[in-house]
Amino acid sequence: MIIVDGHSRDGTVKIAEKYRCRVVYEDVGQLVGARNIGVEHSRGDYGDHIVFTDADCVADMDWLKNLIREFKDESVASVGGPNITPRDDTEFAKYVVVVFRVLK
């Protein structure tokens, strides 16, 4: 697993190393830049399947297993999960979740 870190100071790297993740650093300062760096460094057993999550995400224990299961169907090109915003999130973030629910 690759962790793309933007030179954080919150213990991300130490946690990633504990779980034997490969840490690469980004200097772009934007989400898209970090994701591009992650893709550039990725190599694995699942072909072209790339999984993204962010520092503010909370994933179920089986989220990767469930995603991989969906990709066994060759007609599946992309898989996503629900966007659930915490109670203390901004009003804007809460509205973004509503928009994504309407668009699906």
C-alpha cells in the first residue's frame, strides 16, 4: 500500500510505517497532485485498479475486500462508497454530500 504524504506533522508517516506501507511525498499541495504521485508509484496484483481514500475518511474494515469483489465483474470500471459527513462538519460539506446523493 502506498501512502502519499504532504509532509504532515500528525504522525501519518509513523502509522504508515507501522503497517509496512510505502510512503512517498508530494510537494504539489493539492489533492489531484497527491493522487497523481500515488498512481505514478503504484504497482500491484490487481492490474489497473487504483483505490483512493483521504485522511478525513473512515472506512469499514472490509472496504478493500468489498471493492476487489466488485472488480471481478469486467463490466465494472469504477466503484465508490457513500459520502457521510460528520455532525461537526461545515454546512458546505453537508450540502456537497446531498448533491452527490442526488447525482447517483
